[in-house]
Amino acid sequence: MDPYKLLLALVGLALIGATWLPHLLKRHPVTFPIAYVLLGLVLYSLPVQVPRPDPFRYAELTEQLTELVVIVALAGAGLRLDTPFNWRTWSPTWRLLLLTMPLCILAAAWLGQHLLGLGLASAVLLGAVLAPTDPVLASDVQVSGPGQGNEDPVRFTLTSEAGLNDGLAFPFVWLAIAIALAVTGDAEPGWFARWVWLDVLWRIGAGVLIGWGLGYGLMHLIFRSAQGAEMARSSDGLAALAITLFVYGVTELLHGYGFLAVFVAALVIRHYERTHEYHGVLNQFADQVERLLTALLLIVLGGTLTIGILDPLQPVDWLFAAGFVLVVRPISGWLSLSRSRLSGRERWVVAVFGIRGIGSFYYLMFAFNHADFAERERLWAVVTLVVLMSILLHGLSASRVMRHMDVWRGRRRGQATQDGSPST
């Protein structure tokens, strides 16, 4: 069988599924990610010639593909948010970023050392890659397209958290890399001070400022210039991908966090000319590209299960994965939101649906490509297990829970109207 023709068929299948499956499965328990992981598992189990889905053999390609799908997803998340930026409205998001994420990192790192028996560098890396929620696989719990009016506090909080915490987890990935280099004697003198000044302060600050500056400039180009206005009327969504790649590339060249810059730039563009229909065009194109890339990566993820990617797992690793998905994130999220403006029911939904996904694989391979980590196959297996558990458990429950929340919220508004009190 011709591998090239098979590859074309695979890409076509991914395109078909990316277009139709989200709509066909909208009210079914089997979600788009679950379907494509199963498809990859079946495909790679057949006696056909396909490239071996080995992330370690294709380490650089794995890093680049996961990086691309994450930045496209971050741009889409920023373009979808209708809620104007202010500190009070975004307070649940800040709580998740400043409290929940560090708690998850600390808990996972501690469990990595004391439960899994990992070294310090590997334990910190495990916490760093599992802490951020994923903007790629969380469509069922995130907001709809711009201006569609489906932006309740739960969906808004989960979307904004996923948009920002991918960039804010990066300092801890760099910390794990620095520790690994220190263990092998390859770290530069004063590496901790360098980490604080460069990897924390400069890279975060540069990501926010460059993203805001480029987003503001591109907003003027698109909506305020004569050429831009003509482009907006042409309904050319390719600009979404162009903006994403440009902002990410410039920020990374200036040693900022490109993930953070892409989301901030998309957010800035979205919040000018808010009623312009071109926002919908940009979001639709970004969503289509994201779904295609995600479908291909999920097929490969399913394929890795056929080559024994989970073989390095030990019994205690299963306990860790279940504990992280079912206990660590929900409890830390609920505690962080306990004094927020969200109701108790909304706090639990936000806390539970901290979906893990493609971003974790990117961070993991990024770290592997920058330093030597002991037991890297086991680390990859543990992260894969956590992501698969998240895809399965969250995927089977997300649509039902969100529909239940919509019904509950509608009843609450109706009750508030009958009582003559303002609804929230």
C-alpha cells in the first residue's frame, strides 16, 4: 500500500470528521476527541503501512505540531470572548491562575516525588505540564462564537483560564529544565536568578505587552484602514492564521511567551469594533484549522497506544492519574473559587472541568528537547494516561452537565423575574 496515498486518505478523513463530527455527536456521549482517539487506535491496529507514531523518534516534529495546534486554539479562544476585560469580571479567572494552578503544580510535584518516586526535576516538570487546562479539547465547556450570546460565567471562566494559563505554566517548565541542567552540571552560574528575571518576569511581561501592542496595531490595520475595511468585507478568514503566526513568531524572537501574546492579541482585536461580523469570520477559520490539526493529532495519540506508549506505567501511576483528575484539580479549583462571585454549583463545574490535553504534550516534549530527564518514557506515559482519562471522563459528562447548567440557570432567572429581583 502506497504510504503517500494512505496519508492523503487520512488527511481527508480528518477533514471530513473535523467538519461533520462535532455536529453529529452534539447530543451523544461520544465526543469528537473520543471518536478520533478510537479511530487512531483502530487504524494503527490494522495491517497497513503507516508511519510509526513514536513521539520520541519524531521529537522535533511532535513539539512543532502540538505547538501549532495550541497557538491556533489560543487565538480562537481570544476571538470568541465577548465579556469586556475588567478586573472584577475576570476575578474568577485570576483566582484560577494565581491559586488553582500553583496548587496543582505543587500537588503534582509533591506526589511525583513521594508517590511516584521521581527526581526533583521530573516531578516539577510533571506538575508544570499538567497544571494548565487545555484550550484545544474543551469546546464543550467553552463559549460559542463571538456575538452568539452563549457566554455564561462558567463557560467564560473556563475559556479565559485556558487562554491564559498555557502561557503562565511556561515558567515552571523552564524551572524544571533549569533543575535538570543543574543536576547534570550543565547549568550556568546564577541559574535561579536568571530564571526569575528572564523566564518569569521578562517572558511574561513581554508576552502581555507584545501581544497587546501587536493586537492593537493589527486591529487598526483590519478595522480602521481603508485596505483593512475592504479585507473585512471580503470575509477572508485566512487573516486569523496570519495574525496567530505573526504574533507568535515576533514574541518568541523577542524571548517572550508566544502563547500568552497570541491570546492577548486575539482578545484585543476582539474588543474593538465589537459588533463587526468579521470577528465571526476570523473565529470560524481559526476553529476549522484547529479542528483539522486536532483531529490529526488525536489519531496519532490513539496510534501511540498500539506501540506500547503506556507500557512504562506502574500501578501507582494509575492512582496518581485518577487522583489528579478527580481530586487535585477539583478540590484546588473549588477552594480557589470559594469566595468568588460564582454560585456553589458553578464553582464545582469550573473546578471539575479542568480538561488536560494537547498542551501538556507540547510542554513535555519541549522540556525533553532542552534537557535530559530521567524516566522520560514513564513521564510521557503518565501524562498520556492523564489526558486519556480527561478526554474520557470529561468528554462523556461535559455536554450533559452544561445542558443541566443551562436549564438550572434559566429557572434561576425565571424565579428572579417572578420575585421582582434582578437576575445575574
